[in-house]
Amino acid sequence: MKKKKIDIYRGFEQGPIRPPSEASSLLIRLTRNCPWNRCTFCRVYNKRQFSLRSVENIIKDIDVLKNYIERIQQMVRPGGYADHDTINTLYNSFEEKDRVAFNAAMNWYASGMKSIFLQDANSLIMKPDDLVFVLEYIKKCFPDVDRITSYARSHTIARIKQDDLQRMADAGLNRIHVGMESGSDIVLKKINKGVNKSTHIKAGLKVKQAGMELSEYVMPGLGGIDYSIEHAMETALALNSINPDFIRIRTLAVTNGTILAEETKKGAFQKPNDAMMAKELRLFIETLDGIDSYIKSDHILNLFETIDGKLPEDKEKMINIIDRFFELEPEKRVLYQIGRRMGFFRGPDDMDDSPYLEKVKQACDLYRVTPDNVDMVIDDLMKRFV
Ligand code: SF4
């Protein structure tokens, strides 16, 4: 019989990532790393092994945070000002592990203490009773929190009983982030997502039925050049069947050390360039139909951050942003592509009166970026963001 591993408490823990929309959330780590860890494009958890944290240790972390929040609240003077000397003295008296917790508590306090994100990649893999217990404990410690959210794999959600999902929702879990990536069975198989389109749909509908908000992440470019159209259309059709609250765009970057990078080297995968990806995105948005989701493009890897709106009323506006890109002269398009990845522009219209245009021109001259080599330069720049 396999021996059960004991989860020894080594102090407060934080995982490596959270969704961009959870920037002001308190991060509470329920599990470590990703139980799947096989998607060909992903190296977030690289070779790190998945493990469940014990409920006891999660509760210890929550208690540590609660204690710091209370101490911070005691230090804050009327009017919302904190005594910096007291805070610094307190901070410097901590061991490094405690400083991580103290920083987390400070940042959360400064952000208004309204949302919590449960780490790491798939918290719903915990036993439902354990997860509900932790959620109830969080609510008891921080009763004013409006939002508790988590990443979850569709594969896991699809296997959870609807009653258990409902219990999680009732205990306070009110938003789930799912990495759909694609709705195409061909693409999902190629990237080894471990889930197919119908499971994505089943999981999405279950989350909605439980009354939780649903955020689905999609990844333009993941079908490569060969499956770009299939990827755009099938992903949109899957989303049309789910009608999630949010559709979040996170463009593919091929990261060194991934299986996808190896496939790219061998020529088995060809990443679409910016123009192809923009066409793919246009087709994707065009195919979204009969739903009222918000589309968000809140990631620096995306070519258009200004794509941000609600369906169906903002559909044309979002498509026009892409069309505007294609109307640019080739040299100006290069300036946009580079300036966007330097963080100076959010959409093509930002260039018109931008004080940064000159800086972007200088950078392009310095590194001799032209319409012929811009895609290579962009690929290099994008690797720095993942
Ligand atoms: S499920 Fe998510 S975290 Fe896990 S390997 Fe795939 S993309 Fe990475």
C-alpha cells in the first residue's frame, strides 16, 4: 500500500502566478503546482511536482495573514495613514518567510481587501469537503471579501458532482478561471491539454449552473499556421455553447524549454506571425454569436489591448480595432507592433498623438527593425514576458 505523504509546514507559501485580473487579490495557496503539467506550450510549473497542501497547513497560512492584517489595521492612523517607521521596524524583525506573508497582507490591505485568489493551477482538485471547509474558514476570517476565485481544469470540473460545486459556490467561491486555450479537438490533442471540446463545454456549463462567474482563457496562435482557422472557429463555437462571463485573450508565446519550442525547432509547429494572428482573432470575434460575454485582452503579449467590450453590442467596435491595424502602412505597422510590445501603445489609434512614437522609431532604427524581420524581433521580445 502506498504511504500517504505528510505535508510538513515550512511556513507561509505563495505560488508563482495568478491571472492578470487578480492583481489586487490576496493569494492563498491550497495546492502546489499543476496536477497535469503536460501542456506542450506551458512551463509555468516546469518539472515541479504537484502536491496537495494539508487543510491544517492552509489554515495556518490564513491565520498568519489574518494576524498581519489585524496588526496593520492597528498601525493605521485615522485618515488611512500608516506609520512607516513602525511598519519598517515590524517588517525588519521578520524571518524571510514571514516577510512574504507580511508583504501579501500589506498589498492586500492597500488594495482594499475585497478579493482572494486560490493558488495554484487547479484548486478544485481538492476533496470537496476540504475545499468547502477552507472556503468557510476564509469567509469567517475575512467576512467583507466580495470575490473568491480559482483556476480550475475543465477535466476536473467535469468530474465534480454538481451538488459539490454548488456547495463550493455557497461557501463563497464565486469565480473560476479556466484555461480553455482552444475549442478545437485537433488543437487540444496536439497541445496535450488532456481535455476535449465537449468536456470544456460540460465544465463551463456546470460552473455557470452553480452560479459562479466563469472566465475562459483562449490563446490565439495555438493552432499554428496549419490550424489557425479551425482553432479560431472551433474555439468561438465552444464559447457560444457556454456563454461565459469573460473571454480572456492571451496570445501564444513559444517559450524556450517547452515541447512546443522543440516542435517549432523541428518545423512540426509554425507559429503564426502578428498579421496572421490578427486575422485569426478577427475571425474568432466574428464567429462569437448569441452570447453576452465580456471580452478582455489584458495581457502585454496581446497585439491589441484595446479589444475590451461586451458582446454583442461592442463586437463591431472590437473588429474595427483589428481592421485599423491592417489599414496601417507597412512601416507604421512595424512601429505599432514594436511600440505595443514596449508597452507604449494599447491599440493602433494610440499611435496618432503618442509622445512615445519618436522613442519607438529610434528603437526600430537602432535595432534595424523592418517589415521583413519584425516578426523575429517580436518573438524574442515576447519570450521576455513569459
Ligand atoms: S493545465 Fe495549465 S498550468 Fe497545467 S500544464 Fe496546462 S497550461 Fe500549464
